[in-house]
Amino acid sequence: MGDENPQICAFNVDNVYGGGNEAYLSGSSEIILNCIEGLDEIYGGSRMADIDDDVNLHILSGTFGKVFGGNEESGAISGSITVTIEESGCLPIKIGELYGGGNRAPYSVYGYEVDEFDQVIRDAYGRPVLKTSGTKLYNDPVINIVSATEIGSVFGGGLGSTAVIHGSPEIDINMVEGTLNGVYRYVESNSNPENKPYDSTLPEYIGPTLELGKIGYVYGGGNQAPVYGNTVVNIATETGKNAYILNNVYGGGNQADVSGTTTVTVGNQ
């Protein structure tokens, strides 16, 4: 079959993980996604494995059902979680649900209980036993939304009753208009009589600036996942930055408790 668009490849997978599946990762986890047509779920962390450093998930482009900063089922993340959404790739960013935490997998900024051999202690389901207080070892989870075309819901915490967070997640929504880098051209041209989305004669073309993206709901906490700490939501607090929220903003979670204080700041002072 001919390749009419050499810079876009078929990406037929369900999920992507920064870490492993029941396989220890001694270093940090970092994913930078660009020019992805669509994924069901993506995790900055692992499926069910430990990560012994920070997790950084940076999405530049593409369509995703759910995006998680943490792990899927279990595993200890011994580091900080940072998720950055910045539309500057070849496709608009569209996300159904965006989470700072994991999907059923817990996380603690205080670390995890260990045995006499410094091995993480697990419960009967294989999940790490979290420390719930003490010295703070890692920075709190952060979601930075710089630009995107569409995000349905944003949660500072995780998804599901077991995806608890011991820490104080923060959501920063300080948006500018997104851009496309030129792989797709949404313009008519005499050099492109069939009006195909890609014009191979202009690979260096810088795409147009997009409209300010829209976000449906914002929750400082989790989605049926408790947060044992505070939550912070900052919306358009940076000079020259904006936000377009279609529905409601909640400092707390969706059917999920927050044990500390909730802070929502809109606009700069």
C-alpha cells in the first residue's frame, strides 16, 4: 500500500506506559507524545511495576480516551509526578479524562513502607503499602495545561477508590492558543487540488494558531478516589494566559473526599 503521508504512521495499540509490566524501573519515566492519531489510555507510570524516580508525561499532540500521570493497577512511584499538556504537534490535542494520579493505583509523596531489606511491602492485592505521613520525599503531583483543543474532565487525583493520593495535587490551567507544526494543513491550495490534509511539498510549514481550547469540568481531587491532603486549582493566574471552562470547577473531587483544604484561584491579582 502506498504511503501518501510519510510523516504519520498507524499507531494501533490500546495503551502506552512510561514504565513496565511487573518489571522494575530503576530510573525515571518520561514520555513525550507527538503525532499520535489516538490511544485509549496512556500512563506516565507503569501497569503494575515500581519506578524509582520521577514520572514526567508531556503530550504535544493527539487524541486520547484517558490520560494518567500515575500507574494503572499497582506499583510504587518513588518520585514526583508531572503531567504537561501543550498543543504544538501535528494534530490537535483531544482528551476525554485527564488525571494527575493513577487508575486504581495509589500514590504517596511520603513514600512506601519497606521491610528490613528495604523492599516495598505489599498488601494482599500486590499494591504497595503507602506511608501516610512523615517527611515529604517527593513534590506533589502537578498537571500543567498550556494548550489543548478539548479536554472533557480534569482531575488532580486518580480514578477509582483504590487510587488514593497522600499528598496535595495541583492543577494549573494557564492556556494560550495551540499551534500545529505543519504536518497537517487545513487550507485549500492550488498545489493541492484534492484538498488533502497533508501537503508533502511543504514539510517545514508552520501550522496555524488554533483557537483557545475548551475544558468541560475541573476537579482538584480525584474521581471516586480520595485525596489525603490539600488540593490547589489555579485558573488563568499567569499574566496573558486564559482558560475556557464550559461547566463547573470544583476544588474537591467527584464522589471523593479531600481530607485537607481546597483552594481555587481564578485570574491574577
